[in-house]
Amino acid sequence: MKALIIDNHSKFIQRIGEILDHLKIDHSSVDFADFQLNMSDSFDCFILSGGSLSIGGTPAFKEEKELIKQAPKPVFGMCFGFQLISFVYGEITEKLQSKISGVNEIDVFGFDKLGINYNKKKLKVFESHLWAIKKPPKDFDVYGTSQYGIEIIKHSTKPIFATQFHPEVREGNNGSIILQYFLQKMVMQK
């Protein structure tokens, strides 16, 4: 199996690679501006990193947006990747009063439907964002929320999963179970 990390200028890009290395998943990384949809033939899944970019009308996101629309193979978005997926499916981000940074607890539900073995109602996650999604994008189910907005979504029919938080940051963060679920259930078992 081979994963492609689309780097949306995340300061945590190395940590994504470390998780993939730990799971013995071969991977490459490409800057979002250099990503081309025809690269999808060479990979089994795609991870859209976080970053402090603006979605707006940036032409450089055209190929990444098309990947999200088509979802020919499993796609996982984190933070900015989550926001970009939501944007493609019709939801816009709302600016928060101040940047959220650090470990927070979020409410989680429906994990049993996904096959995630986690029987608590709260999950500690690492957040670092100034924007939030308040309504679920079309055709997405919500599996986690916080006082700031929606935190975990999964497309109802396509292999697309996303978190507003950073599951790749390990310190005090249990959110990695979501990324591991995606890689083990949605990618490796396909």
C-alpha cells in the first residue's frame, strides 16, 4: 500500500509521515500546488494535511478539489484538509473569535457504527485552527463536535473521512485513533 500526503503547508507534516512509517505504510508527499489528479493512479489513499492557507478562489487547489469530488480512492483530511472537503461539499468556514490551540475535549458518538472500539463520550484531541465548520456538508455524517463546531465527518457513500483536529499530533491527543481507523479499515482492508 502507498499513501500520498498532499502538503497544504502543515507544520506537522513530518508527524504524518511518522505515523505512516509506524504502520509500515509506504508514502510520498507533494506540495498542494504541485499535485495533479493523474497522480492518483500511483497511490492507494490520500491524506490532505492541515495548513494555514485560505481556501478562497486559489486556483492551486483546483486539482485537490477535484480529487475530493471524485474520491477515486480513500481520502483523509485533517484541519485545513477537513475545511477543504467541507467547502467542496457546499459548506463554508466561519472565523472563530480567536485561534484554538492545544488539547481540547470533543464529544464523540456513533463510533460503534464505524467499528471503532472506543466506548467513551469524550475524546482528547489537539486543535490548532482559526476557522470552523458549523453545519455538516451535504452527504456527510457527523461523529464528533465541540463548542467550536463539527470535529469529525465521514461521507455516507464515498471513502472520505476528515477531522477538524490534528490526529497526527501525539502529545495528550487520543485523536490518532481516527487516523488509524481510516488507514486500517478504509484503506488496508480494501
